[in-house]
Amino acid sequence: QKEVEQNSGPLSVPEGAIASLNCTYSDRGSQSFFWYRQYSGKSPELIMFIYSNGDKEDGRFTAQLNKASQYVSLLIRDSQPSDSATYLCAVNEITGGGNKLTFGTGTQLKVEL
Amino acid sequence: ETGVTQSPTHLIKTRGQQVTLRCSSQSGHNTVSWYQQALGQGPQFIFQYYREEENGRGNFPPRFSGLQFPNYSSELNVNALELDDSALYLCASSRQVRGSGNTIYFGEGSWLTVV
């Protein structure tokens, strides 16, 4: 049973600070990782995905992957109140030509004024 | 805008009834997956369809079934509804590209309440 672990939070950061969200996974063979943002009552919105060890930057977001330690993180720079949401980490498994995402339970982020 | 549309957005059913949820995939995306997200949980994989065939299934009973149509739209059917089936049902669309990454986008979801 593949598992993805996230701290449920809430993680509170002041406006303008860096928010750091972490995720660990159990399957050492996992190859690709996704971060989604989910506002209350809405569906998950893709932020970014990462395949290679190291950092991947997209605007204020940076995903970091360390396959040896089996963790992936998401950094949000210059956090804004609009970033307040639940952040879902997902591990992608390629299955017979398709994709299956295994999600963590999500980390609730609160950006305070 | 993900290009994945779902209907209906909200519905209420009675225990024991049957429900059909619909999804229209993004143009060019030929794989569709369905997920169930209970309150406070991450989405759980139900099953996936590729070229109109079921192509992987999660830990859900047979009363959860689906279809994919030639135009890549899809349906999720749930029979004999139970109270625990109350959840947000998400359709996800992705495109297979050999040797490259995939992007997986969700629709807005269908909120199902079973009473």
C-alpha cells in the first residue's frame, strides 16, 4: 500500500513570509510528484509537478524533490492571504499506460495579515 | 480553466438509489480517472479509463462502475448508494506522452450527498 504523508496543520505564516510544506512517500520507486491547491469547497488546482531531484521553480512556488530521502516539499515565497488553502501532495504511479495519483490528506495553510 | 467539465455540480440522493455523474475531458486528453474525496481527506482513486476500457481500479466495490465514450467523455455510476458515499467526486483528465511527463487536471467536481 503506497502511502503519502503530510502534516495536516494548520500551518500559519505571516503575509510576505516563506511557507514550507512537506510531504513524504513510502514507495521508493515513485517517479513523479504533484502539488495541488484546494480552496474550501472547490476542486484541487494543479500548482506544479516535479520529476527530477532538486528544485523546480514556477513564479513564487518552488518544488523540491529528494528521492533518496523520499520527500518532496513546496515553498511559497512572499505568501499572500489568497494562498490560504489546503495543499495536497500526490505521488503519480504510471499503470499500464495510465496514471494513478495517491494523495496525502493535505496541509492547511493560513497566511495571516 | 482546466478544460474538464463535470455535471451535476451538486445532488442529493437517498440511500439505496443509483447515481450517474458525467465528465467531459479536455481536448487531446485520452485518459480519464475518477476520484472520491471525503471531507477532510485527500482524493482516493476509484478507476481510470483509456480508449474506452477500464485501465486500473482502486479499492472500491463493483457497485462503482464507469464508462468512457469515443469522444473521451466519461460517466461514473454508483449503485445502491450508502451514506458513506457522500463525497466530492472528481474527474481527472490526462494525456499520455511516451517519454514525457503528464499533466493531470481535475474538473470542478460533483458534490454528492446521500441521505
